[in-house]
Amino acid sequence: MAAISQGRRVLTDRLHVHILCVLLGIPHWLFNSLDGKVFALHEAWTAGNGFTTLLDDPADLSDVALRLPVETPR
């Protein structure tokens, strides 16, 4: 959990990482699992959280990367 809580954004296809991000209020992009359970849980329980962006296709990552703000190192 320490690694997740240090991130500003998270990209995952893991159910438990999604749940932790929701609980910690961390914006994240979510891919579905092969069995569909990640999107099913999102639809049933966490759809209104405002922190999750669903991604259906890995090709969508290039669009996501282009929309990220450029951050200067500290």
C-alpha cells in the first residue's frame, strides 16, 4: 500500500489496486481483467467514485499519455 499511496496516478488491471486507489482517493486508469471481474466490480460498487478512468484497449494509453500535464522535477 505504501507504493500506491506515493503515486499521483496509477495504471492497473488489478482488482485490489483499484479498491485501494478508490479508498485513498488516487486517480487511476483501469483495464479489465481477462475474466471481466474488474469492470464488473467497478460497475456494481465503485462507478461513481470520480477517480477511475476505464480503458478497454492498451492502444488507449497513447491518448492518456498525451493528456497528462507535464510536471517539472522537484
